[in-house]
Amino acid sequence: MQVFKTLANKINTAARKFDQDQDGMETMQIVMIIAVAAIVLLFVKNQWGTISGWADGLIGQITSWQG
């Protein structure tokens, strides 16, 4: 268990040093954007059937509408 605490402390220290550098900040921002995009894509992938059905319904309503 002590090994994990030591490893976590080393990673935390390295991340803080990296975060204090301007180039490190830009890199962290890019990584965070990619992470958020990945989460959104996973959500869309898991809900694709629902999203697709909803979109098909809307398209059907639009194309079948007659004034």
C-alpha cells in the first residue's frame, strides 16, 4: 500500500511542476479538451439508438408537413 502512496505522491508532484509551466498549461488544456470530447463521444455512442430514432422522427415530421 505504501508503494501506491509513494507513486501517487510522485505523480502529483510531477503534475504540479508541469502545471506551473506555461507550456504545461497549454498541454493540460489540450488534454482536458480531448478528455471531454471523448466523454461526449462515448455518451453519443451509447445512446445512438435513441438519438437516431429521435432525429428520424423529427425529419419525418419536417418532410411530411404540408401547409
